[in-house]
Amino acid sequence: MSIRESTNDVSNLDLDTPDKTYLDSNELIINMGPQHPATHGVLRVILKLDGERVLGTECVIGYLHRGVEKIAENRTYTMFNPYVDRMDYVAAVSNGLGYCEAVEKLLNVEAPARAQYIRVILTELNRIASHQLWLGTHALDIGAMTPLFYTFRDREEILKIFERYCGARLTTHAFRIGGCQYETYAGFEKDVNNFLTFFAPKIDEYETLLTTNRIWLERTKNVGVISGEDAIALGVTGPVLRASGVKWDLRKAQPYAAYSKFDFEIPIGENGDTYDRYLVRMAEMRQSMRIIEQAVNSIPEGPIMGKVPKVIKPPVGEIYHSIEAPKGELGYFIVSDGSTQPYRLRVRPPSLVNLQALDIMVRGLLVADVVAVIGTIDIVLGEVDR
Amino acid sequence: MLNAFMSYLGSTVTPGEAGNQFWALIYVLIIFAGVSLAVICMNWLERKALAHFQIRLGPMRVGPHGLLQPIADALKLMLKEDIIPSEADQFVFWVAPLIGLLAAFTVYTVIPFGPSQAVSDMNIGILFMLGVSSLGVLGIVVAGWASNSHYPLIGALRSSAQMVSYEVAMGLVVVSAILMTSLNASGTGTLSMIGIVQAQQQQGIWFIFKFFPLGFIAFAIFAIAMVAETNRAPFDMAEAESELTAGFHTEYSGLRWSLFMLAEYAAMIAVSSIAVTLWLGGWMRPFPNLLHAPAWEFIFSLFPGLTFAGLAAIAVIGTARMPAHSFFKIQRMGLAVFAALLGFIALFLLVIAVAGRSADTSVAARFREGIDYVYWFVLKVAVFMYLFIWYRATWPRYRFDQLMKIGWKVMLPISLGVLIVTAIVGVIFS
């Protein structure tokens, strides 16, 4: 089914008068969420079902809307920085990186090399943490309870590093406009290296539980298939896009921070199904470890803060800067009117855009697959609603 | 009264067969209390074992190592408000958990814990058992329908779809086990649960090893089907938490909900008992035909006592390892009392084993025998209970169309094949 057809169908998801199906039975319209164990927060999906077969879906969002973009218009650039951590709260470091780089681009300053290396290390650690949380909850959605606890155990080690670095575990606010506020603590490199040696066998442990598990294969293979063409048309990015065979990663395509200095690969899938997305994310964790290893062993000496004025007053203009967050392309569009506050700030959150693909991914599948697909898209409602 | 009480003690048949209604009632009460206790233990064990699979501690606060947690849970559930949704069909909603519970407990009338340790020995025992235990699904279907809500309805539909896909294969492998009972001189088989175990005794082999691998395949199919029958992971589609919130019991709360749980665990024990009876020699201890010297008899009769002694030892070690802080004083005392209790049971069982070691017909010897039978039976069932927990910790959940595919396209042909081959091999070798 092409996208145009499917989107038309969604808007015609006639909820008041269910169509008759065979044997004079009605279609079933069912509310999945906003309070449901598998919608990762407060996503509400209206499902139109024929028995258990999904005929159409409609996502209702906004239950976690906090007006982050509007808040930005009433805060200075510096004051707004912690707010971005609350969007994708499992990958707060990436959000901060995107925002800081966007404002730096607007100011036309660049963070010093040492700060950029620290940024890369923390962002990649955060990518691993985000993927771990995704893996645990995704497996739980499909019914495997145990991986969740293993991933949380190992994620803890990353959060400990964050805590030692900046005092916070989740909403870190690790970076400042122009660089980093904190110098690395004594033993930072050692901690990160210890984590790498600790974590390498743990990925294998996750994979033993799932990768060749027959039930896992049956539940994920050929489920929620999306072609690369459709994915691009819908604006899908991140692992979901790469699993469909499109080699698009902003870290390579338009390198930011210090990514151009490191040697890593972009894992891609073939079929664009749930299993490929699983494999892509598992491979991404390994690649992140490669990046961290290179970065942590070659951190240059030097200042960590660039030449940024105390009061940030960017020149009049607008800027769009995007980075590869764990969930996909995270973009910030900032319009400056020359004052200390942004005139308009717009976030392009990967979760929201990727969520659009839900409908064409689940049509014709069963209810049980809907939760598998929601899990595989890897949404965070804080970011979808903002 | 006393006469009625004593009249049965020397008997070697079940009270149902002896026509002794008084003893039948006593057995019913014992079994009801025993199964309820087993469910409570199972509740605690499942939470603890699952927790340890998942690098957690599980319940630790209510009582030492959370030993009182099931009791606290039961109390909480009893005190909770009993909600019946206004749109629900009130009577059916009320009666649904009772159907499940009744079906789960009724099957225990024919489960043979020993050659005479059963309420009754029906000549259609296994048929009765399969029929009644399948009625449990009716409770689920009716509960889902009566809730008048979407998720329970889907849960109920899944449950009925599940039933039709595994029940056939399950029945066929049971028939193949029944065929094996007829491999004796007179060529007559039996459907009686006690008769099936006795047939294994006569043939000197557990049916799981009979015509290897035929018996084993049949057993494996039954072992899969029984997980589906009890709606346990990986076949827990009817209550799939992450998909249907809680499936058929979404609208249930309080005591009514706990009845469903009770029924589920009771049904788990019941189907495990069928598997043990049909393929694993029921109440028989290992190698009764090879190691039958009186010395071996005595050694095996020590097992129940030693098991409890081991449990007591674990409890003692747990007591010793409790933190020394005064916060843990009561918990330590509680665990010590628990250890002492287990120790007394162990002592009692060992005394019985020693007192009843002569193979005469004294009451002590009969009692010792009875304990042995029940012990080996319960031990085998416990292995299955552990497997249920293990499955749940390890595997993702199947989708219900996949279960149906397995049921019809894999299990049914294999079980049919096993049945036919068993029949042919049986004819050739008898």
C-alpha cells in the first residue's frame, strides 16, 4: 500500500459508525492507551480491528505536552538549555548536544577540541543507555521479562559515569553553549574504559537471550515491515530508516562535533522488519563502543569552554542544526531576533516523525504486533509531545 | 465414629472404591487444604525464583525473606473493594471465577497420590480429568464476555482459539499413553489413573522411556500443550499483560481476581499431575524394579525426611546470614522458628521411616508407604512447577495465530504419527 492511500484511510478512520464485516459482525474499535502497559508512556492509539486484525490506527498524542517550544520564547538561551533534557529523557545528553551546537552555530563560535571529545564520549554513552532501555522495554512488550532487568543493571554503570561527571543521572544538562561546564573528573578515562570492558560481554548476553530465540524470531521477523522508499517519504530517520537499508546517519552524512575524526561503521538492515531494527540497534551499540574507545584514548588537552559572551545575544537570523540522536534525526530550528531570547524555537523530534510510520507498519497485522511495532519504533512520549 | 474412622486404615483401595464416604470427605478436605497451601507456596516460590532469574531479590520485607508475603497478599485481596462494572452481566461475572475454580479443583478427585491415596479411582479417570480440566477455559471465556469490555473480550476469544488448537493434539498423545497400558498378557488397557501407573509398574518402565523415543515425543507434546492449557508463558495470550493489559481478568478485582489466580495455579498443578501420572510413573520412586532390596527400600524411604532436613538447613543458614542489626531481630527469630518447624517435620518423617521400615501391615508401615508415595509424586510435580517458572522467565510470548499454527500444523501431525506408530509397534511387540 502506498503512503498516500494509507494516509487517506487514516483520516477516514470512521470511528462513529463501524463498518460491517462478514457474518454481520461489527468492526471493533479499541483504545490502546493512554494508560496501557505497552505504549511507553501516554500514547493513545485508536485501533480499528476486525477480530484481532488491525484495519487502521490513529495516534492521539499530546498527553504529555508541556509547551517546551513556547517556553523557549520566554527564556534566555542559557536558561532554556536544561529544558531540552526533558524532551527525550532517556537520551538527555543528545538533546543537550543538539541544542548547544545549534546555538553555537547561530553565534558562530565553535567548542574547543577537548570539549568536543567529551561531548562525543558522553553522547555515545547515552546512545548505548538509550538503546538498552529500548531493548529492555521492547523485549518486555513481546513478553520476555528478563532482558529488561539485565539492561537496567548495565545501564546503571553508564548513569554512574554521568553522575560522577555532572551530578545528574538522567536529565544531565551536561553541556553548555560553547563547550562543557565541567572538566572531566579524575579517573574519567579509567571509568569509561572499565565500562567498555564490562559491557562488551553484556551485549553478547542480551543476544544469547534473544537473537536466535525461535519465539523472538517468529514475533519479529516480517513484522512491521517498512520499505526504504516509504521510510524516506515519511521522514523516518535513525535506526528505523537504516534497518530498511538506507545508509543515512548524520554522524557520517554531515559530521558534527568530532565525529569525522573517528572510524566507525553504519550498520544497516535489509528487510526493514522488526528483527532488522533489533539487529541494527544491537550493532549500533557495538559501534558506539568503538567510537568511545577511540575518543577516550585520544582526548586532547586544552580548554573546555569556547569564547562565548556572558550574555548570549545571537545576531538576527535563523539556523537549523540537526544531530543523530539515538532515535533518529534531532533538529533544532532557531529564529533569533537579536535579543537574549529566541524569537521562535522549533524542535524536530525523531520520535514524533517516526511514529507516523506506525500506521503503515501495523496494517494487516494483529494486536500483539502493534505493541511490538510501537516498541521497535522506540518512541519517548516526552519527545513526541514536548 | 471410631469404627468408621479406623475401618479404612488397613485398606489398600481408595475410599471412593471402598465406598467409605467418611474417609472420602477427609481426603477431599486434605487435598483441598494441601492444594491451597501448595498454591500459596507456589506464589512465593514463583516470585522468588523469577526474581533470582532476573537478578532481583523478590519479596524481602513481609516476614523473613518475604515468607509471609502470600498471606499478606491474600489478606489485602480479601479486604479490597469488590467491583462489578455496571455494564457487566452481573450474574455471569459473578459465576465465572467459580467455574474456573471448580474445574481446577474437581480434577483432584481422581489424581492418584498413591495406589490408595486418592479420593476415588474412576474407571474413566483420565477422560474425566481431561474433560473437567478443559472446563476451566469456559470460566475464562465467560469472564471475558461478561466483563462487557474490549480487552477481556479479546482475551476470551484468544483463549477459546487456543483451546481448539492444543486440545486435539493433547488428547491424541494421551491416547497413545493409554495404548501403552494395554501391552500386557490379557491385552486390556485402562483409563483409570491408578491403573495407568500400575501398568507402568507391571511393565517395569515409565512410559516416557517406552518405545524410545515414542513415549518421549508424546510426553514432550503433552508438556507443551499443558502450558497452553493453563495459559502460562509463553502461551499466556489470554492475559498478555503488555498487549491486553490483563486480558480476561482486566475488570476483576479483589477476592474475585484472586480466585482466578488460585484456579490458574491449581490447574497448573493438576495438569502437571496428569503428565506425571501418564509418563513419569506417578507415585513410584525411581528404579523400584531394579533396586528393590530392603536396604534400598529403606534408603529411599529416608528421602522425604532428608528433603525437609535440607530445607531446614537452608533456613538455618539463612538465619545465620541475617544482618546482625537489631532491625532484623524479629525477622531472624521468625526464620529460626520456620527452620525449627521444618526440622520437626524432618524429624517426624525420619522417625516414621525408621519405625515403618519393616514391610508388614502395621499402621506405621502403611503410613510410611503413603508418605513415600505422596513425596515422590509431589517431587515430580514440583519439577514441572519449576519448569513453568523457568519458561516464564526465559521466553517471549507467542502470538496467538502462531500458537494455532503450531497446534494444527506441527503438534497435531506429530501426535497423530506417534499414536499410529505406537499402535503398530505395540502390536508387533506384544
